[in-house]
Amino acid sequence: MTNPPPPGNWTDPTWSAQPSSPAPDPTLVAGQPVPPQPGPVDPYAPDPYAPAPYAPDPYAPVDPYAGAQPPATQPMPGYAPLGYAPAGYPPQYPGYGYPQPPKTNGLAIAAFVLALIGFTSCITAPIGAILGHVAQKQIRLSGEGGAGMAKAAIIVGWILTGFLVLVILFYASAIIYAIATSDNSSSY
């Protein structure tokens, strides 16, 4: 049974000429009883469409460690458990077992800084070179770090001191030449 079309030339967009009652189920055979209609669903009833519980999946990955013994809670003889130092030994240094670098000698740092300041003020260059020598002796005796900085302070300090001496000699010779060639016979 179909719904009649709307009257007149006006077309109803909701009218689709569909039957007002649902079509009969084609899977039902005439003469058989109608299956019961679904009623309220029991939330605790098992799902009839769920797969069988604990059904083995033939395509599931295989665990190679299945059935293996659990790890031992006691360490092997002669070995300490992970995260603990063996008894009688000092704790390890931080940083994955690498020893910490030695402390840098403070005098080597000061000598290097004074030698570098010697580029702008020539007075500190020889002081930096001398302090570099003293820092090298302290580093040899104490085993501290900073030997490279002390050596750099010595090299830079003495090079700048050499340039300072050359500049002083140049100015002194220029003054001596100017005095020697000056005309003292000026009369007033």
C-alpha cells in the first residue's frame, strides 16, 4: 500500500511513494511461527555474538619466553645487584662510570685571563706569563687540570711582552734620533 501523492501541482519533497507499512521479511517462510520480538536487554546476559572465550588464535604471535623461569631475586655469587655497588667499594662516579675530570687550577685561569687582557693593556701580559709558569708548577705537584690554559698564558704573555719591548725600543730610538738631529743653534 502506498501513500497518495499530494493534491494539486505542488510537490512535497518528503513524499517518496514509500509504503506506510514495512515490507514483510523475505527470510520468513509462510506458515511458520513468527520469531519472538526483542524485548528489554539484560545487561548481564552474555553476548551471543561474542567469540568463544579463550579461543586460540592460530595467527597470534608466539611468545618465545613463554614458560621461562622468572628472573632470580638473588644476585649471582660474586656479583652485586644492579644499581648497588659491591660491599667494600666506594660509590661509582656519576656519568655511566666515567671518572670526573680534575678540578681546573685557579691560577691557570687567572694567568690566561691576564695574558688575554694584555692585548689591550700591555702591562698585564708579562704578569699573565709569570703566573702561567707558577700555575704549571702547581699543576705538576697537585695533578689539577688547566695545564693547557697555563701553557697558553705563557705563550701569549711572552709574545705580547716581546711586542711591548719592541714598541718601547722603537719609541726610545725615535726620541734619541729626534734629539740628535735637532738644531740647538736657535737664537732669540
